[in-house]
Amino acid sequence: MTRKRAPLDGSYQHLNELVVAALQGREDLDSAARAILATHRAEQIRAVLYDEGERYRRFSHERFHDLVERLRTRGVVW
């Protein structure tokens, strides 16, 4: 079953920009994780990571995994 994507509101786009910056190495992973947690709800973080996960893995599988682990240790993702 295909999951319906969340609407691309400003918050979704901001979260996407933070994640992409971290994956491209323009933002430190710890700083990105703090910024993500400070500005977005856990439900939205999970939805964006789920919706865009494959695209994020293509940027950098290793950095995406590291970012998800940082969020997981803070109880945001499963």
C-alpha cells in the first residue's frame, strides 16, 4: 500500500531543507538534529523521514543512517 505524502507546507519544506543540508555535509549532524527537534513535531519528523527516506538515502546512506540514529536516541523515530 502506498502512503499518501504529507502536503508541502512551509514546515515540511523547512524540515526537508534541514535534512538535505545535513546529508550534503553543509550542516553538522548534531546541529541538524538539534534544529530539527527544536522546530518540528515528532509526528512530522517521522512522516517526512518516511515519505522522503529513499531520496535521502540516495544523497548519503551513511549520513542518513547517522541522522536517524541521533533522532532515535532522542525518542523521535522508532
